[in-house]
Amino acid sequence: MPLLNRVDADPELFRALGDATRRVILDELTDRDGQTLFEICGRLAMKHGLTSSRQAISQHLAVLEGAGLVRTRREGRYKFHHLDTGPLRALVERWPIDREAPP
Amino acid sequence: MPLLNRVDADPELFRALGDATRRVILDELTDRDGQTLFEICGRLAMKHGLTSSRQAISQHLAVLEGAGLVRTRREGRYKFHHLDTGPLRALVERWPIDREAPP
DNA sequence: TTGACAGGCAAGCCGCTACTTGCCTTTACT
DNA sequence: AGTAAAGGCAAGTAGCGGCTTGCCTGTCAA
């Protein structure tokens, strides 16, 4: 096991959040959960003019799934993607966050 | 302005959190706030056997400061580093996180 | 059955970034 | 004054990661 893994928990989660396109995908799934790959591609292009190809988005979804942020459900030739913010709890509990907004 | 910046807020924050060494630095500052560069280097080496050079840590601190996660205070030839988890609030408010733990 | 649709796999390219190396500036101590 | 300590700057290197390209698999409809 690499050295940092004993100290640094779930690096895949942070790596997944490290990319802007993946974050926008999470936003998109927050807005409408359970989309297929092609739906996501289409809506990202419509809403934000993003030019990412289908393979790019597919790889991003794989990373998000690897981090546990996205769960998939197959149905025939469709594959629906569902948001799972569970792993984010570990993130908010790692460092002390003041819950109240500062003045 | 690049395309994604209109959609994706504070990319520097996520980029800062994207590196494992930087996250361990945040842990270290959580444990003992207001350390100098050399203190951080020494304690990371002691506690976790990390081999990062002084310059590496210095650059990491610069990134963290750029993301607003670390604030610095000069005093003579010393420079103390203080943790600021304020930017993390934007992160936890971006996606819906179930506050209760699942069974 | 044939074609279109939704998605997967694998290799290659390229830019970003973490890290090193070497040298410099400023501050403190004796 | 001279030396050590704390830190900064800048250029160069190497490896990872995002994206493309091309082709392949499985599923539904006409």
C-alpha cells in the first residue's frame, strides 16, 4: 500500500471532485437524477455549451462511480446514473467546519 | 473567462483538495494551528514518514493559500500558517448531503 | 435480419502539475 | 561583522490525467 493511503482516506473521492467537468456532471445529476450517458451529454451541451465528447463523459462517469458518488442501474440497453452524496459525509467530517455563516 | 468558470464555482478550492499531501497538511494544521513551514516539514516526516522536500511543501502551502484554505501571518523571519475552513462551506452546500448517517 | 441506437474497450497524444535543483533575500544570534 | 536559520524564486524534469480516435459489443425496432 502506498505511503499516503495510511494517512489520507479515500483519495478517489477527492480525485473525482478535482475535475470541473465531473463537478458539473454532479450538478446535472442533482438537477435531474437517473439520466443516461446520452442524456447527460445532450443536456450539458444545451445548458452550458460544453463540448465534451461522449467518451470523455463516459470516463468521467466511471471515475465518479469509482469514487462512489454515482451508482448505476442497467435496464435493457440503457444505463441510468444516480447521484449518491454519501461519500461526501466523510469529507465534511474530516476538517472542522463552522456551520454558521460569518458576519 | 473560460467556459466552465461560469458554471463551476471556485475551482481552486477543489484543485487544492485534489492532492493527498495537501490534505495531510490540512490535517496537520487541524491538529496544531499556526505552524511554520519547517515545523510542518518536520512533523509530517516524524508522524507519517513523508519525504516531501521543503520546497514541495512550500508550493503546496501556496496552493492552499490561493484557495483560501490557509491564511498566513508574518512575524520576523517566521511565517505562521493558519487553517481556514471557510471555503469548505461552499462545498458542502453545493450538493445535497443527508446529514444523518445511514444504518 | 438488418440497421440504428446506447454504450464499452484500448491505445495514443498532450498539457498540466508535483517535485527537484540551485541560488538568492531577509532576519536573528553570537 | 559573520554565520546560521527561515523562506522565496525560477527553470527544468517526469509522470499522471483528460481527451481523442477507432473499433467492438449488446439491444431494440422495422
